Amino acid sequence: MASSPPRVRKDVYKLASTDKTLEWYGKAINVLKNRPIKDPTSWRYQAAIHGYNRSEDPLKKSSDVLPSSSEQAKFWNQCQHGSWYFLSWHRGYLLWFERTCLAAIVKLGGPKDWALPYWNYSSKATGTVDPRLIPPAFRQPTVGVSPNPLFTPGHQGGTSGNAGITSFDVSLECLKRTKFVGASTGGSPGFGGIQTGFHHDPGTLGACEATPHNNIHSAVGGFMWSFNTAGLDPLFWLHHCNIDRLWEVWRARSTSTGDPTESAWKDFLFNIHNETGAAITFKSSAMSSTIANGYKYQGISDPFAATAGSILASVEETPVADTGPRPPAELAGATDGSISLGQGRSSARVAIAPHAQSILASVGDDSPKRVFLNIENITGKGPPGTYKVFVNVPEGENPDDYGDHFVGTLALFGISEQSSGDAAHGGSGLTFVLEITDLVQKLQDEGRWNESDLDVDFVPLRPVPDGMDVKVGRVSVYHA
Amino acid sequence: MAGQAAERLSRLLRERPEAWVYAVSAVCWAALILAPARSAAAGFCLGGDALAGLSFASRVAFARIGWAPALAHWLLMIGAMMLPMAAMAARHVAFRSFRQRRGRALAAFLLGYATIWLAAGPLYLAAGLLLRLAAGGSMGVPLGGALAAAAAWQATRAKRRALRRCHRTVPLAPHGWRADRSCLRFGLDHGRSCLTSCWALMLVPAAAGHELLLMLPVALVALCERRTLGAEPLLRPADAWQRIVNLRPSLVPLRAR
């Protein structure tokens, strides 16, 4: 029997005006919403697979009959963050959600080749279309006189669709990482994250998970602000299709070294239900290929290729040379205490240990030495804000006037969940690793490198949401 | 040849400083398996026929003789079963410290961790002994009670919370006495979470006279739930196989990146 051609996940901003993809998506959502939470193919159960906390459930009813606690333990709160399973687990999650929608669509007489669309917020604005805006179909609470099944209350920017997403949020620098697996030891976080066991919490974030993934969650807001409600926003699934697509973009790049080959990654088993509601397991490695799973993406061109039509094509190509075995990164200096982040600029000074000063000073001498800024154990509560991070901005100057000292963003999606003692990882908080090798080299070349201290500034990217209270546990510098 | 081996060892410890923890654990397992440890165990376990025909007072008097080897045995048992539980936290301590003070940081952390379990030792010994004395030297009743207590504890919210806290990492001060203090404190916190999570499971081998045949599966259950489904206690025997499958990759040593 000939197998069906792969279904195509299309760019939501490139759908033809006659395209029915979103209309069928809305119909499927309505079908799933009519199923009780106990049903694995229901809208709420599907969202709970990502995360569930009864006290946060915006759709909770006294008549709810929840699955047994052992079923919840096995199938709910499964999302993998701060882990090398981030991409493979979310691919499986998307796949069976999509098939569940497809089954409902086919039952309604819809197309058998329906697929979720993706939201490519990093693509170039053309004419009146700005892909950084929330796609129009998701903005209005009603369609005609009926409720819009694609609408979710609480998005930042309201019905304007302008959640304030900036070029920092949609940066695709993560694609330049050549290795999938990162280090848990202060060095490169890799494209796909660090080696962990089951990891339902952010810890040290992989490059793709940190940006753009976390940034979009933090910018869009509403249900997207929390692990435990994100899956209730129809836009969540388009966002994650794009993250899933970026995995394909990364794999297709000539500098990428491919998926992990360790059985620790390949053989890890996850639990989920298929579109019939039957419990199944899937291996992490079964998610390596989209085609083998019956779908592909409309576009996986390299945004850094010279001919790509992306605004990012102009960014200088500097592949991050993190190939080959290297000794683990080592601590060069760290703050002695924590730093509070607020509505304005916050600063930290990292004292570089005397023994490490000469090592860092050699970064510019054609050495393969690399330098990483670790922002460790960020804990807090409230909605997640996003901060820009600058290094060694001259005292008294405005960091925003020193764009070449910008080293990355901290988008704090998941901070509340990860800061509670009840969190899967006991409240460790988030840890970001930003590579600063190029900046250190530049400062040394220009004779502006300070051997004994490194100054770090945190500046809110957008006005910080009310109620956010954040503390960075430690800022450290590692060399590898 | 010796030089190469030394270099390999040095590289191993640089990349996997938590290897120390596994090495000490392996030594403890070896000691437990060897005869001297078994006789030490017999000294305080007083199980089975050893107590037959003795009055309760005689049994208590007889039991007192066994305290020293019993505590030594407890130390070995904790080293064998509980040190691997702390391996990932030890790795965190090692890599979040300057390389020059890694050994000191690990020592402070493990001191804190072991202090909690060692402090709990006499309580376990007393509980195990009293149960067996009251049961007339029989192993079945105390073992059944310990298994029931362990099963009940597995399903509690406190157990789940403690298990989750076993995955907690904290920022460590980099220099001087503050660094020592933060490593020690992290060890104490980690030990407390570990004891809260596993106290009932550890009753099982304690009640059964620390039989190796029971220590091994208990250690495996504890390691499975610690490493494979970070958030959730192992509740259903039917899920055990998947947890064991997932344990295998999680025990593969972390490679340097």
C-alpha cells in the first residue's frame, strides 16, 4: 500500500485567503473543547499533558472529574524543559495533538491532509504584513456573532496583535550552535539543550529553548505565560510548530553536527495518548524525522544563507565552533550574592579570580578559548518579564547606547513554576548561559578589557509585567 | 602504561567529579557483600533463630552488644545506597566551584549530606530492633509493616514534595568560608530532602535485618524515582519497567561538552 504523502505544515502568514487550515483548526478545537477533561483527546487534557495545576486552571468547574492521580502522574506535567529532550518531547506532543485534531476534522468531513500551521515570527515584514504581530485570526474574541475558537484572552497588546515582540525576541542566533547537546557545567548550552533525565522544569536552557522559544511565551502573555495553561492557547501550538521547524532548519545547516547519538537520548521513553485515546509510549529518537512521522514544513531555508530573504541574512555569519571534545568549562569568577531584577536597570559585578585572569586575557590570541556568562538560579514570582543583558557598559552610560555590548536576553517563561518548592526540580529556578567570547575578544582588541572584573547590566526589554519579583541567584563567568 | 592510566583517571575526575561519589558507594557495596559486614549485621539484627528462647530482657541485653558494628553497618549501608542519590547534586557543587577548591567543596557538601543520614541511623536501628524484638525475632511482621509504611508514604504529598526538592540546586558562594558554608548547607538541605523522601523505603531493609537481597531492590526503586521521572514517586508496579528502561540512559555518565 502506498503511503500518503507527508502533510505540510504551512506558514500562517502565507496562507492563501481561500485556505481553510485555520477554519478547520477552529472546528477541531470546538470538538476537543466539548470533551470532558478526563478524556485524553479533550482540549483540557491535551493542555494538561504540558502542565496542570488545579489552582491555576482557568477553565475549572466544580463538576470536573479528573483522571486518577496515577494517570495524572504518568501523562500530565510531562513537558520537557531545560533538557536535551525539549525538542523531541515537544515534537511528539505536537504530533499527537495534531493527529487528534485531524481525526476530529476528518470526522467532520474535512481534509485528510490537514496540518497545523506555524508562526514564523522571525521572517521579514513585507508590505502591511508584520509577522511579529499575533496572527490576525487569533486576535478577535468573536467571528461574526460566534465566539472565535482561536482567541485567547490576556494577550499583551490586546486585539491589536502587537505584543511588543522585538528583533531580540525573534533572534535566530541559536541556529549557529553547531552541537545539539550543551554542557551542564557552565559552557555552551548547545542548540538542543543539556543532557538530563526526565526534566519537567527549566534548568539550564538550550539555545533554541532560551531564544526564541522563551521570548515568545514571555511576550505574548495570557495563558502563554505559564506551563500549566500554555496549551490552552491555540497560538501555543503554532509557536511550537515554529520551534519544531527550527530544529529542521538547524539540522539542514552545513555546520550542524546532527542529533544526539547517545542511547541516553535516543532510547528515552515518554508516555502519551494517541488520537484514539489509547496510551502509547514513544522514544525520543522516533522524533528525529518529520517525514517518518507523516509531515513536513513549507519552508526550512537557512535564514543566514546569503540568498535568504530574511532580515537576519545581513547578520554576520560566525558559526560557533563548538565541535570536538573539549574539557568541561571552568569557573573563572562569580558574584558573592544574589541580584534583584526590577522595573529598571540592575547591575552585577563579577570578580574574576586571579588564576583565571590570564586565561581570559588570552581569548583574543587566536586561541580556541571561549567565554560564557552564566546567569544562575533565577527565581521569582509573577508573570515572566524579559531582560536584555549587557556586559562592561562604561559606568554612567546607558546600556541601550552600547548595542555592541549586548550579549543576549533572559526571557523568564516558567519562572513561577520553577521557583516553587513544589516544582519538579524543587525551586532551582532558571539558568541562562550566554556566550560572550566575541565581546571579550573585541574589548581586548580595543584595549578596553578589564582583567579583574566583569560588569553585567540587566535592562527590561519591555515594561516588566506588574507583580513580577525576580532574583538572580548568582552571575558567573566560565571559560572553556 | 601507569602514566596513561593516571592521565585517564585525572581526565575522568575532571569531567565527572561525581565519580568520587560512585566510587565510595561501590566500595561500601563491596564491603557489605563481604563476610565481615554480614557478621556485623548479624550482631545487631538478631533475626530469626538467634533470639529463640530468650526473654525480652535478655534480648535487649544481647542487642546492646551489637550497637557498634550496627552503626558501622549503617554507615556502609548509607554509603552504598544513598551516595548515588546525591551524585547529581555533587556534580552541581563541583562545577559551580573553582576547580582548585572542588575537592573541598565536595567534602563540605557530602559532610552535610551524610550528617543527616548518619543522625537518622540510631533511630532506624532502634526502630528495627524493637520491632523485631517485639515480634519475637520474626522477620515477617516487621518487614510487612515496613513495606506497608513505605507503600503508604509513596502516595503522600509530602513524599512528592520531598522528591522534588531532591532535584533542587542552589547558587554557591565562590570564595572562602562563605563557599564552605554554602556547600555544607546545600548538603544538609539535600540530605534532609533525601531523608524525607526515602525514610519509609529505608525502613524495609532496616526491618529485615539489612538483607542485601532487599537493599538492592530498594536502592533501585529509590534511584529510579530520583532519576527517571524527577517529579513523581513510583506508585504503580506496572510502571516500574519503563522507569528501569529510562534509568539506564540516565545513568550513562555525563560527557564533557
